[in-house]
Amino acid sequence: MKEECGVVGVLMHDADAQAKPASLQIYYSLYALQHRGQESTGITVKCGETIKSIKGMGLVPEVYSKDDLLKLKGNIGVGHVRYSTTGDSKIENCQPLMVKYKSGNVAIAHNGNLVNGHDLRDELESEGRIFITNSDTEVIAHLLVKELLKHDPIESIKAVMSRLKGSYSLALMIDDRLFAARDPLGFKPLCIGEISGGYVVASESVAIDTLNGELVRDVKPGEVIEITDSGFESYQMFNEKNAAHCVFEYIYFARPDSIIDGQLVYKVRERIGRELAKEHPVEADIVSPVPDSGITSAIGYTEESGINYQEGLMKNRYIGRTFIIPGQAMRETAVRLKMNTISENLKDKKVILIDDSIVRGTTSKRIIEMVRKAGAKEVHARIGSPAIIAPCYLGIDMATREELIAAKKPVDKVRDAITADSLGYLSIDGLVKAIGIDRGELCLGCLNELYPVEIPGEKCHRKQLSLDEFEEEDQS
């Protein structure tokens, strides 16, 4: 699985913007959100009467220089780090996406994936609208500009949200006004914080922490926030009975020190480990994590089981996004570039190996083979998520059903395929308990094949109301 995207919006008070320009605050925030996307990044700032951007392929420290950032003199802006779930990996798809229209300018940073993006694009193209990217974000931009020619920004955003199906957390700069919007089911995280000299909206609270700010709260599902000099104005556009927060934010994507929808991710992962130990106990000498995402769950497993925690694998923290793999024979070397064994900790040991998930199974197999080669007597795989049996259509770059090992094989066959002595997945009930959010508030589509929005060929377990139905429900 690949990370999704991270969005940031910053508004600094005019008096503070000289000493703390919005561009630098966005830069630091994006650095904190780098784990959400390593493909490209961009910052767009309102500089006087003009809007200026810096964009590039690569990591945050590779794209920006201090001199370039200081040239973006302004008190309001948006930023983005990207991993493509729709749209090719090229500079044209780099966000924020900026659009000029008759009455002004719009800059959009988007995290998510639209289920009806292709249909909306076809409709817009039939009207004669021209697209320069193949990302969902440009669909949103075209719809928004159409509405802005007729309505004020708040009504325009509401009208656009009524057309979109799927996941989206947005940071929007419309001329010199800053907005945040979250889809009616709240798939992707988005929160608001107060910082010295201004306000910030970001995908995760760690961005606010990096700016030495204070988390105010999450943006609610279906809510639009306008951030102003005096604070923020809330507009609750839609009121779904239940949310559908992505469970993999808690399992894998978010940083452990983030607070998402009221839950500290570190504590969730610790509870995942505890539930794993209850559901799948096994006699062993050590509990060892697959770094980094398995570390906190391994601590929870240790605390619940009483079995010693010991690192048997060490991650290379300096490896980039990509590296050269000359051929198939080099796949094991590729794994070792990312990770190496600590043989002395593994030799002659019965090892419980904690990982966050199994997707195709190939990486799990190679890691287990490395642990065995280092001298482990037994390797018992414990997975901090249920088996992934279906694809994600809502913003995670996940494998197809044909590629998902658990979609084709029962647990014992997966165990054999990854060469483990035993295999235990966390149950869905155990995961829900660990997250601490009601089951009806979570998106579990990739785990149970029941999706919260209508997707052609898939089962949907709830009805998503149209704008008219929302308004009728509000009136009643």
C-alpha cells in the first residue's frame, strides 16, 4: 500500500506575516506530513494581488529552498504532498492545483479519491471544458469555478460537495479567503489548529504540533470551515447519520503521534497489539516488530503477553522513495536495502513477528526468509489488521482482487505462502475495539467487501443522500 496525500492551509495575521510568512509555516507542516506522500509537493501563496506557487517532483526538502520560500511573501496559502491514487506521476498533476477564472483565482489541495470522478469529467468535457491533468482535483476545480460564477464561495462549495461521491479533504484558497472541507462521511482526516500569529488546517495534528500550535478540533464530516483573522466560521453542509473513517489511517497511514477523530493513533496501535495477543497467543521467546509501522503494536503485544520485546529487524531510514533494482534476482537485495536483521537477537529464538498488514504477501515472505536465515527457530506472523480481501476505491493505492493474497487464499494457505510457522490476523471486532470508534463510523470495505458508497460491481451497505434529500431531512 502507498500513502495517500497530505493537505495544509495557513492563514497568518497581517501583523505576523512578515516575521512568519505563510509559506514557511506551510513548508514545516508539509515536512511533518511527508509520510503521506513522497512523489511531489507544492505550496501556493497569495502574494499581494498575485498568486505564486512552488511545485516539484520529490520530497519536501528537495523541492524548496529557503530563498524561494521567502519570495512567497503573503499571509495566506495552501500546500500539498502527493502520492498518486488517480492521475499519473508527473509535474502536471502536482498540487495545489491553481485555476484562474473571470472573477479571481482558486487553489485546491485535495486528499482523497472520487468514485464518480470519471463521470463528472465526461460531463464537463461535453460542455467544452479542457483538462490539463488526469487527477480528480481538476474535476473539483472545474465544478467550483462554474459555481463561483453564480454564487458566493460558501454556496459554491456546498453545491460542489453535493455532486461529489467518494473521499475528499480539501484546503481551498479562493482569492484571499481560506476554506477547509471534508466529505459527508469523513473518510480522510482533517483538523484545525491555532498557532502563534494565525491558524492552520491540516491532514494530521502533527503538522500543528510542528508549528508549536494547539489542536482545536477535527473538521466534522460534511463540514466547511472558513478560516479568518478572528478564528473560523463553521458551516455544516451535510449531516450523514454515520461517518466512514478509513481504518487504515489508524493501522498504517497516520503518524503514531497524530490525533485523528479524537483517537491518539499510538494508543490505537498499542491496543491493536493487545487484541492480537488475546486473539492469537503463541509460545515464543521474543516479540519483534517489522519497522516502523509494527513497532507500537509489538509493544502492545508484549505488554499483554508478557513475552520479551526485542528488535530483530532494523530499518534503513535514509533510503529514498526509489532505487535501482537491476533484475528479478535483486529483489532480496532490495528488501535488505530497506531492512536488515539483527542476527544475535534472532538466533535460536522462537519469534513473534508483528506487521501492520499483508497485501500481496511477497514482502512478508522475504522478511520471514531473512529472519529464518538469521537463525530464528520459528517465525509466527501476527498481523495488526484483518485480512485485506477487496480493493480500495477511496484513496488508497491498494492491489486488485487478483493481486490480494487473502482474496484468493484461506489463512492456512497464506501462512504457507509467506513461509510462517503460524499466522494470525486481527479480527474486525478486535480492530473496531482497538480503534475505539463505533463500527458504523468506520469504512471497512477492503476488509468485508461492504462499502459505504455505491461503487459499480460492489455491495453498498448504506444509502448516501442527495442534496435535495439532505435538505428535506433537515427541514423535517
